[in-house]
Amino acid sequence: MRLLLVEDDADQRQLLSELLTDFELTAAGSVAEAEPWLPKVDLVLSDWKLGDGDGLMLLRKIQRLPNAPAFVMMTAYGTISHAVEAMRQGADDYLSKPFSRQELALTLEKVSRAQRLKHDNRKLSQALTDQNRLTDIIGGSPAMQRVQARLAKVGDTDATVLIEGESGTGKELAARALHRLSKRCDKAFVAVNCGAIPEQLAESELFGTDKGAFTGAAQARAGKFEAANGGTLFLDEIGELPLLLQSKLLRVLQEGKVTRLGEHHERQLDVRIIAATNKDLKAEVQAGRFREDLYYRLNVVPVLLPPLRERKDDIPALSRHFLGLYARRHGQAEPPLTHPLLAKLQSHHWPGNVRELANRMERLVLLGEDSPMAPLAGGNGDFAFSLPPGGLDWEAFERHCLEKALALNGGNRRQTARYLGLGYKALLYRLEKYDIE
């Protein structure tokens, strides 16, 4: 344990130093000499009378520290009133001079033990707080334990985080957990879906606009970066950001400054960036659709959220969570999670991941039944049907497959394209061809 001895009498300081060999000791002769060491020690043993003040001055300085060391006051014989005043103001104990070696050892051992207990309680309290902040991240599977450990490790920092994972795996929940774990938790959390902003409005949406910057800009308006100043900006679907905006975003990340559209001066900001994508950004970089320098600027701390099919041990806990949530929300009785239903849930391949599971559990609460689910797909090209001898209507069959796949993926077109092994534009062409909404 680190101990700071504060005694203005050099002989007394030397004598006490020889008695305190069990501690990692620092000695000081005045308030000014002692002050820089206060945040670095676990225990302070101070005389009442010091050359440039008294022990109460030190005690008040200690009490302003976030992790204050323990404090023991030494008082001269006949000045018990000083000891009483020190205890009243928050000292942990006192020693009345002259004192024996045994009295010194017993007092310091008692205070040290109490200080260790306070330290352990703080650690436990912080661990419980962090766990509470991660309550939305449900799952005890090894994959999710690794995710939770990483979130807890980097949450209380300003590090830029890139969250990767398929659609529906809970990337925004992870981003919000990081915000709650940080010192910025009482500031704004601003979420932006980069794929949902029209390209021509993206710059003004992110960086803001000056009055008269373009037709219709009747007044100045702050962008999302300014709205998140002091807090966290979550850039969801970052892979959808146009290349021109990528270069401007990179500059903001490098310099910490933003310029509104139509303005000529920069605004200094303090924003933590968390980005998310369901794309393989490395592949996007190689294809020339995403800037390599921006990728490395965002990918300081990568967090990969596993798809639900790779964490099936979590399906029972997730299902119970959603059943309880939607039963309370809709004022319904919570349906039982039967063994046959659980077996069906765990055999499903979950292309829509946790979002699809939530959708099905809400339907179960509302309708008292669960829609049929396909068994786990192997994806190896073997199909469990035969072509009819008399031929088939290909367009009707293709339309039927598209509608089924779209429904299976909760209406998510990008997820449906991946499920069918089609390019996104190829899927859009087919949906338009058959007028499928």
C-alpha cells in the first residue's frame, strides 16, 4: 500500500520513516510538498501542525479527489480537540503523540483494511453498474460474452468503434450500450442511418447549413455532428455513404471540426464516433466503393456481432425477453415457451437475426400462434422439391419465391438479396418487374 507521510519536523519524519518499512513510502514536510502526491497514494499520515498550514488543509484537498486516500491525523499530547475536529471533518482515525510502534501499526492496519474494503466495494459497484448498462445485450453464449467483454473494455473511452454484423443483429443496441458505459452518458446520443439520407441532402444533414446556402434554406440549421457535440454520434450503415461525403467525413474525424454548408468558418466539436455496417467494408475498399483511409480511421476498435444462427444457445433467453416485453406492451398474457416451439425456433436459420425473432415473438403474443418456419438451410444448392412433369409457369414460380423470401426476411430488401444470392440491384429489378412492394 502506498503511504504519504507529512511531517514538518525532519527528525520526527526520519524516525517515522524507519517505522513504516511495510509501506511504499513517500515523505513530505509541508502542505505544498504533499499536495502533488495526494492522488497517487492510498493512505495519508499527517501531523496537525505543518510549516505552511495544518492537517485539515490537506484533509479538505483530499476530499475533493475522486478516489480519496484514507487520512490519519497525528496530534500533540493535550490537543485532543484537534483530533475531534479532524474526525468530525472526515478523517479516518487519529494518533495522539507520543504513540508506540504498536499503536502506529494497529491504527494503520485498521485504516488500511477499511480502505481496501472501500476500494473493493467501488469496484463491485462499478461492475454492477456496467452490467446494468449492458442489460439490452442479451446472451450468455461464448460469442456474446466476448462481445460484452469488448464493449465493457472500450465503453469508458473516446475510441472510435466500428460495429459489424448482419442486419438485425443489434448493432444500434451495442452502440447505445457503449454510450451508456462512457463518461458521455448524460449527453446526447444521435443516431443517423446513412443509407436513408438522400444523397443530395446528406452533407447538410450531417454538417448543417448556413442561412441562404441553397434555395429553401431560410435559416441556419445545425447538423447531426453539432447535435451530438459532447456526446456520441452513431453512423449506422456507414457503407452506404457516398464517396464525396466519405472524404468530408474523414476530414471531420481527423480535425474534430465541422463546416456548415455555405459557411466559411470551422466549428470545433467534441464528438465520439461509433459506426456500423452490414457490409464487408474491406471488400468495399477493394471494389473502390469505400475509402481505405476512412476505413482505417473508423476501424480503431472493431466489434463483430454474430448472427443469431451462430449463437443459438441465446434463443431461449431472447425469446423469453421478447415475450415478456410484448406481453407488457400490449397488455396481453405472456404465452408459454413450449418445448416444441423452442425446438422449432432453434432449428430455424434466422436470416433476419434477432429482429426477426422479436417480430415472431410479438406475433405470438398478439395472435397466440407462430407462423411456420423453414428448417435450417444448408445453402448447398440441394432443394427438397421436384420439377413437375408437365412443366411450370416460371414467372409465377419466381414471383412466389420472391414474395416468400421477402416475407421471411421481414421485408428487408438487402437481407433478401443476400438470402437469394442476388445482387441488390438484381433483386430490385425483379421486384419492380413483378410489382412486388
